[in-house]
Amino acid sequence: MTDRTVIVTGAASAAGLGFATARMIAAEGARVYLTDLDGGEVEKRAAELREAGHVATGLTQDVTEEAGWTALVERVLADTGRIDGLVNNAGIAVLRMTAELTHESWDKQIAVNMTSVYLGCRAALPTMQAQGAGSIVNLSSVAGLVGIPACTAYAASKGGVRLYSKALAMEVAASNIRVNSVHPGVIWTDMQKVALADNPDGYDAINASIPMKRMGEPDDIANMVAFLLSDRAKYVTGGEFVVDGGLTAQ
Ligand SMILES: NC(=O)c1ccc[n+]([C@@H]2O[C@H](COP(=O)([O-])OP(=O)(O)OC[C@H]3O[C@@H](n4cnc5c(N)ncnc54)[C@H](O)[C@@H]3O)[C@@H](O)[C@H]2O)c1
């Protein structure tokens, strides 16, 4: 990853998948732009990486805002002149049965998890096309592959990310730009802590339901994203990469 410029969205949480990815690729030599709605926290994460001797910048961004994407790309190009990788990781989980799901929360779920991916890809592609290379990794979920109750809006957003990624991969493959989706199972991050807040027995029940009998760690996902960003994946595009301890193989 030496001298590669990579943007990772949703990277403010110290225990999250975005920061785990940013930390891993920064250690491999990438210049990393960490962005998040929470600008104070994301700058702290970037500072931690700089203190470890890496090249990292933290920036405030709402991934649903088109103008913010334009500003981000301008900033990254002014600094480094390149965008080699984009990791669309920012996300929220609206976990409600359809009967209890408001139109407003449906729209928010789709905007943050799916429309943001389109906006990010559209913003980064002209630079990647001019370079004749680039790798985009979009965070989907096992909920984008199989039906999970109380998960309809989240599933729709993540299923959309899965097929958006494949269709875009077809549009840009001849330009040597690769687009893949990653499908985490249950990974112990703030997102899961919030989801389980009202269900203290859920932790053990989830672990029991996973063939490997444990939730995943953020680095399990970061390893897959780092591989897809790297030249070791130079012939890999349009793929969907499940990292779930066997959950969806049952
Ligand atoms: N943790 C899991 O088990 C799991 C499983 C499957 C998929 N995923 C997906 O992986 C990604 C990362 O998940 P995580 O568990 O690290 O989540 P997390 O909640 O720990 O982190 C998500 C980050 O996204 C940021 N964010 C939310 N809305 C934003 C917006 N509009 N603009 C910019 N940033 C915004 C949040 O501030 C937060 O820092 C998400 O897309 C999630 O859906 C996670």
C-alpha cells in the first residue's frame, strides 16, 4: 500500500470496522483519509495513527451530502494528487419490523447506507479513470445476502450495495477500476453493542448461532478490505466477500 491514497468513511469509532481498516492499511504504507460525521472523534483516530508514525488525516463528512463528497475529493487531490482506494464503510442500522418502520427512518437508512455509496463512487471515479487504476470496497453485510427479521430497511440498503457494486464493476472494469462488496457477519463493534443494548441475552445467543461459536473481530474485516484494496487482488472485481465465521453457510 506504499504511497497509495485511500479514503475510509465512518472511521471515528475506535472499535469500528472503518478505523480497523484505516489502521491496517496505514501500517502498510497508505496515506489514509479517515472521515466521519463525528469530526472530533475521527481527528482523534487520525492523530493516533500519526503518533504511530503513519500518514493520516481526519475530516468531518456526512456521507449523504453530495457537496461534502466534492469537497473531500478536492482536498485529497490537492494534498496527494491521487485516489487509489475508497472504502465506503459508514453506516447505521435501523432495526425494526416493517410494521413499526416509519417512512422517515426508511429514507434515512437508505440514504446513509446506500445512496452514500453511489455518491462516493461517483465522486472518486473521474480521478481513478484518469489514473487508469483504482479499487473501491463497499461494506455490505450478511443482511445483504439472506433474510433476517427486524432488518428489512437495513437489508434493503445492504442488498442494494451488493448489486450496485457488481453493476458498477461492469461499468468500470475495462478502466482497471475494481469494485467489490464485503459482507461481515456479526462483528463486535459499537453497532452490535447498540443493537444488543435491549437484549442482554443476545450476546450468548448470537455466539451460539455462529458455526465458529464467536463473533468476529474488526481486524477480520480489515484484512479482507486491505486485500481487496491491494494489488494482490488485481484480478478481483464484481465479487462479494463473506467474512462471517460460517453464519450464512448453514
Ligand atoms: N459490526 C457488524 O457486525 C457489521 C455487520 C455487517 C455489516 N456492517 C457494516 O460495516 C460498516 C461499519 O460498521 P461498524 O460496526 O464499524 O459500525 P459503527 O457504528 O461502529 O461505525 C459506523 C461509523 O459510521 C459513522 N456514520 C454514521 N452515519 C454517518 C454519516 N451520515 N456520514 C458519515 N459517517 C457516518 C458513525 O459516526 C460511526 O463512526 C457499516 O456499514 C455496517 O453496516 C457491520
